[in-house]
Amino acid sequence: MNANTSGQKPAERNESAPLFSGTARDLPPGRHQFHKERLMAQIHDLQQDERAATTAPARSRRLRLPRPAVTLPVTAVALAAAVVAGVALSGGGGVRDGGVATGPALTTRVGAASTQGVPQLLDQISLAAADVSHPDIAQGQYVYIESKTADTFVRTVDGESSLASHALHRRQVWESADGTRGWLIDPAVNDSPEGETLSLPDEQGNTPTARLNAPSYDYLAKLTTDPDALLAKIYKETEGQGNTPDQEAFTTIGDLLGESYPPAALYSALFKAAAKIPGVVVVEDAVDAVGRHGVAVARLDETSGQREEWIFDEKSHVFLGERTVQVKQGEGSDALLTPGTVVYTSAILKRAVVDAMKQPPAQAG
């Protein structure tokens, strides 16, 4: 699931095209109307096969699927204003694209990265993850996640390309424990205020099997919690995807931090596994989509020049959100992406286990 909220590579959007046009082109014939959110991981695999053959630039990030009416502690830090401190998030006005206002490119200062202290930080994060209250999900319950996201993309109008952004917007997701029932409210995906179903099977009667890139809670509950075995499984199941095996392994773990809900033991093991991936660094000051500052665990994709950052509260080590920052000048179709461009940013606001689809956490018993 691609973290670019449009679900497609930021450098390849056309102003007159629908938000998911790039995704739809990759769907097999007769499947264009299938629920976009649940197919993103499968579409990603198809895109990766094509890119591997053409040595195209960096992969899109995945859209996220859920975690969990006991509210899980997201952070002790009060939520900041919707306008990101230190990140230029679109200046008012702008046109609307897929229900979300567009504006100028998002930018930030590129924070210094260091390999020093990586194992120690990830160990602290792993311990904090193990200590967090983490209720199990019973059959019939739903994982609920509320976040805010924004992204930058290349927009082409009448043959002229420029950088633009989708404004910061609210995203809500519900998903059943087995992953077959769900609901999404996200104006970047569907401009209906009611949202759209994620429930399976699709119109063709197909029910995709849960896997690492499209996990359900039940699937995650069966994964090994041994860090070495877990990392080996990640490398094996993502072979041939992404620009490099190490970057794809890092991104896969990052995807599980946002809109999946790993059981406590697995959640802790993911950080121990991440510590074993070469090239992981620490960024001392990173900012999530709502302006909360924290320390980031990050990795630079040398092919795309983009650095993926997982942002944690500096004291509690609770996961706040993530962002992808252009660190090196983009090339080819990505030439407009200059250092400091925020390709994608997110902030997790609420995680809860609720008893019904579309039920707000405040109404959960």
C-alpha cells in the first residue's frame, strides 16, 4: 500500500486525470471498479515487476491498512495545529483534486543523519512497544485508525510540469480482525463524505489472501516473533520488489507501523528486526504531519534519493507518524523533486478497537 496518498508515483500525475488513474491502468481488465484500498498491495507488486524490467525510478509508497474502543496511547504530546511547523503545507487557495485541495510543494529542512546510536534507539523503541497496553481484537471487532496525511507530486497541465501537493487531510479506516470487512473515509481516495467499503469479496468474487504487504490482524498474530526469522521472511516475501532488498525490507516494516495492528510481541520484534537492516540511521529532529517533533529511524533509498523516516516521541518512544523526504536531487521524471521536498507525510492521531464498522472510538464500550 503506497504511502503517497494518491497511491501512485508522485512524479507521474496529470491534473486532468482521476486520483487513482495510474493505479487503475495497472489493474487487470474487468477489475477497475474493485475497491482501490484493498488492491494497493497487489497493484504495487505488478508495478514492481514492470519497474524491475525497465529500471524505472523509486517505488510509490503504500497506502496503509489498519490497527485498534480502548484507545491505544498514541503520544503524550498534545496535538499541534493542522499546519505543520517546519513544513510548508500548501498556502490556502488552490484547486481541488479528488476532494482534497491542492497547493504548492511541501518542503522541510533536511535533518542530519547518523549511524551512531541506531541499535540503542531501536532497542528502546522495542522495549516501549512491548510495554504499551495492546488489547487483543476479538472476532466481530474492528481496528480503527485515524490519521492526517499530505503528499507532494508532479502535476502536468498542457505539457507543463510543476510540483503540487494534496493538502493535509483526515483519514479514517476500519478493518475486521480477519481483514475481510472494512471501511475507508479519505477525501484523497473518495470525495464522498460517507467514504467507501473495503469489504471482500470483490465484484468478481475474489478474496485476496492476507500477506505482509496486505496484512490482517489474524495474519499478523501468526507471524514469528523471532527477529532473525521475521527479517528472513520479510526478505524472502519481498524479493524482487523495490529498488534494493534492504530498502524494501525497511519499507515493509514501516508499512506495518501505520495502518496495521501487530500483536504486542510482534510489534516489538519488528524494531529488533529493523536494527539488523544495513543502512539504517537516526535523524535527531523530524516532524510529523501535524507538527509534532520527534526522533526518526530512517533509511535512504540511494536510487530515488528519498529518505523514509519513522518518527517517534523522543521521551516515550511512541510512534507518531512518518514522512518521506527528498534528500538528493531527483533525476529524470523526478527532476523537479529537489532536496527538502516532502514527498509524503503522516501523523497517527487515534488507534482503537471498536465493536462496529464506522463506529467512532468515543462510542465504543
